[in-house]
Amino acid sequence: DRTERYFIRAIKLDPDCIDAYYLLGRFYLDKQWYDYSAATFLEILRRRPNDVASFDALIQASHELGKFYIEDGHYDQAIVIFQEILRVKSSYPVHQSLLLAKQRKAEAAAASEDARKKALEEKLIAQIAQPDVPPVAPAAEPTPDASPAEPTPEAQETPAATPTPAIQAVQLRNAPAALANADILDMIKQRGFHHPND
């Protein structure tokens, strides 16, 4: 985007121009590139720790990023962001978003458990309806010294337990931001940013 290029060019010409950083951060916020926006406001706070407008904009960008994660189904990431925001600034909308993220996470877990139970019940009903088919036994763990055997069709039907994935960064643009989400949270923790009016 041309506007973004102008702000970046202004920052390259004068790296101490806080206004250019601020306008770039607001531009990213308006474009809904929340990770870029938060990284830009963090850079302002590194250069000018008591900048109230940048602190408020950082909180807003982080809150919007958390809401994006809720809509995208990344509830754990949203919860972490909301909890970190609430550690430095109490906010009713952030509390509401945190409760929504926890509620949606619980609903998703319950729906997943219900789907698993229903699939198991259907499999058992199918086995009862066909008495000549042996019941499906859980697949045994192979020992390291045993040679791998050809899996049986019954073992192939058994779904493997998948471990819970670790929290991964969700990239909102094609190019990586200057800071990852974890860096944003670490910066808030390390610097102990507090709202100047608190």
C-alpha cells in the first residue's frame, strides 16, 4: 500500500520521528493488521516509555488481535493476550472478551467430546448389528526392537490420539511482523508497562 510505504520511508529518513511511527501503527490498526500495529506501538514505547497515546493504542491493538484469535478458533492465544492486557490495565471490554474466549473454548471442547462419543457409539452399534465381525481392539504400541508389522484393517480404522498442539503464531500478512505475539507479551511483562493514569 502506498500509505504504508510513505510512513516507512519517513521513518527511514528520520528514525526518531515518533509521529510517523504512531501514524503507521494507526494505519495498521485501521487495516486490521493487529500484530503489525502492536509491534509499531511497542517500538514507540521503547523510544518513549511514557507515551500515553501509544500505550492506549497498544492495548487496543492487542485486544483486537485477541478478538481475531477468538473468531479464528485460536482460543488459547486469545486467552493469553487478554490475561496479559488485564495484568497491566483493567478494562471491562477486555474482561468480556476473556470470558467469551473461555466460553468458546469450553464449547469447542464439549462439541469435540460429543462428536467423539457419537462416533464411538455408531461404531459399537455397527459391531452389534454384525455379530460375525470381531470387535476393534486398540492398537498396541510397537516395541523399539520389534520389526514393524503390516497393520490390520481393524487397526487402520482406529483413530490415533493426537497431542494437543502448542500455541502457534497466526500470521495475518504474507511478510512476518517485526515482533511475534510472544515478543509483544514478553515486552509488556519485562517493561511492566502501566497506564500512566493508573
